[in-house]
Amino acid sequence: MAIVNRTPDSFYDRGRTDALDAAVAAAHRAIAEGADWIDVGGAKFAPGPEIPVSEEIDRVVPVVAELADSGAVISVDTFHPEVARAAIAAGAHVVNDTTGLHDPAMADVVASSGAAIIITHSLARPRTPYPSPQYDDVVAEVVAFLTERVALAEARGVASDRIIVDPGHDLNKHTLHSLELTRRLGEVTALGYPTLVALSNKDFVGETLGRARDQRIEGSIAAAVYCVMQGARIVRVHNVRETVDAMHMIEAIEGWRPPVFLEHNR
């Protein structure tokens, strides 16, 4: 899953894909590099001023519409049901709700549309600070949260085969929490729903390695590989080509994908 954000203050690209043409070009470039999925966002998760729903719709819907015939899975990263509804109408297949159905009406939008939903663990109200997070057992509490929110989605009519879960690395968690989530990811994948991990260039990677934001590719890929070997099946990334190669190598080792060619010692 490649990340394309139309925000002037995005975590990683710092607004490089804020313009519509830049966002669409970045998406097509990611597809050419092997991405199966494009995640389009119009508001970052981190605390900040509220973005009007109409403005978020204006940011994401044109990108979704431009990509509707690309052949890739298209998701919209939003916690607003109105934005999700507009994006689905424009061609989005999935809603990526990083607030874990903070607004239960999101489940109603998804249920009525036939789209899928990603349910992510986070605790704060959208775009508000959550300083010094504390957990008795971060993995057990993440699993309990996801179990509860999945049940909510299903009770509102979302089919179980249209639900994806995300443990929410770094979202209202500090570095030791995110490392433990990675180490024990098998407890999340054991829920039986496809598991997405969003690790790319995050602060837990930077703090673990002492690396700045633009020097975290290797650490991000190592964490992604570790998660995939525990059952994660969707990896949300900024650095598409490098991560695709790592994932293809795992697939070949596991016997899921043949090598591109065979010449050595043949």
C-alpha cells in the first residue's frame, strides 16, 4: 500500500504531493514501482487544527477519481463518514479509519456501500494530543480494542470479509509500545482478519536506530519483514520500490512467487 497525501504538512513528504497533479503522478509512479494499493489522505493523524470536511473532500476526491481506472486498490484515509461516502462514490474501494470507528456512523457508510474498512487502534479523539500513553499490556489492550470495534462494525452490517485490522504502530503509543507490538504481532494476526501494518519511517524506527526521518528505510523494511513473517499481509509504505523488492523476496523464499528468471548454475 503506497501512501499519497494531499496535505501541506504530511508526516513524511512535507507537502510534496499536495497539488493534485503531483498526487496523481506520485500514485502512478508507485503503481509502476509495484504498489498494489494507493492510500489517499487529506488530513494527517497528528494533532493540528481541524480541517473542514468540505476541504478534505476537495483534497481527496479528485485524486480518487483520477485513479479509479488505474487497476489498483484505492483507499481513503479519513475518519469523517462524509468524506468516506464521497470518496467511495468517486471510486474508492476501502476506508482507512485510523481512529478505529471513533464515529460509529463510519461503519454505516461502509455497510451501505460494499466497501471494505481498515479498523486501526488509537485512543485519542481525532487530531488531539495524547501525551505519555500508558498500557498495562499494550498488545492485549490493542487486541481487545480491535475485537470490540470489529464487533461494532459487524453489528452495523459490515461483512466480516470486508474488515482489515491495524494495530496502529506509534498511534498514541511510544517507541517501546510499538516495538512490543511488532514483536508480538502474531497476537493481532490471530484475530483472523487481514492485518495491515503502517511502519514506514515512523518515530519508533527513528528512535530505535537514532536515524532522522529520511534515513529510516532499512529499519522500516526490517520491521515490515518481521511483521509479514508473523502474518501481516498489507504493508503501508512511503518507499515503494525498496519495500516491494523485500516483499517479493519473502514471497519467493516461502514459495509463493517464482523468481523472475533462472540462470545461475543452470
